Amino acid sequence: MKCGSLKKKIGNNICFNPDEELILSGDMSEDDRYSAIIDHYKRQKSRESNLLNEVSTLEDAIKVATAQGSEKKKHSHQYLIPQQCLEEFCEILLARKDLMMSVKRFNDLYAIVKEASIKGIGELCIYDTTERIGTFLGVLPDEVYLHRGTRVGAVRLLGKVKKNRLVKTDFPFPFQRDDLSCAEIEDILCIYKDKF
């Protein structure tokens, strides 16, 4: 299901339309094209609401990350995951919250979340959950993680990709700007995969 139709179906404001206000022309250089996509993403992203702004404890962050918070809002990527599956995943993660508190690197947090995954929780949910919890903890990705849509975007942008994680210098120059995080590059690869 496309993000736009999902937005209409569940009234979710987490996704945005990659075509809205994005102007790309055939006479643009690759760098100009990539810069236009990045600038568009930054404008659209600034309009999103972030449920993590409303939490004050790691326990609450884990619940929001797994759609178990007070509003039980599912991120669009979690829409097809059964609620029972997310509840069980949440309980396992809550049991590991002390371990999460001690991590200093995103990859270590990712390993904890991945180890907690159960049947029905795929690599995209593992990454998204890790990123949300990491955002709360201030432990952000220092590499671009590839999974599902991001892998497609990376292949379209870079050609054949053999690794599951890339560094910023693996990407064309416009992606190496200081105000663009690895998590944002991951997001761009997924959202704009059809634009590369």
C-alpha cells in the first residue's frame, strides 16, 4: 500500500507525499537533482509531528516506538503488523530497558532490538523501533541502514550495493552535507526511491 493511500485510510500524518511541491527537470545535474530532493525532504519533514516529543521515560519511548503508547498510534510502516505482535515485542523490549540505557552506539541498541524481535517483526520494524528509542536516548545512527525500501533506493542511487550499512561518504556529494543525518538519508532512500 502506498504511503499516500495509507495516510487517507488511517488518518496518519507521519508520511508525506514525495511529489508535493517537488520540482525536478530533465536538464538538472545529478547533484542539483539530489539537492532538490534533500531540500524537499527537509521542508516536508519539518511539518511532521513527533510523538516522542511527548514522552519523558524510556518505558514510554519504547511503548510509543511499538505503538503501545497512550494513543496506540501505529507508524505507517507498522500498519500491517498485528497489534498482538507489537504488544509482545514491546514487552520483550521493556524487559531489556536497563540494557538499552547503557548503550553508547546505535549499532549496539540495534542489536538489542533485533535480538528481541519475534515472528512478524521484520527488519524495517526493527530499524524504525531502534531509531525511535535511539532518538529518545540520544543514540543516533552513524551509518545508513539498508532494509526493504532503503535498499531499493540505494541500488537506484548507487548501483549494486553489497553491504547492509553504508557511511555518508558512500553517497554522492549532496548527501554528505552536515545538516543531513544518516537517519535522514535512510528516510530519503525509502521515500524518494522512485526519484533516483
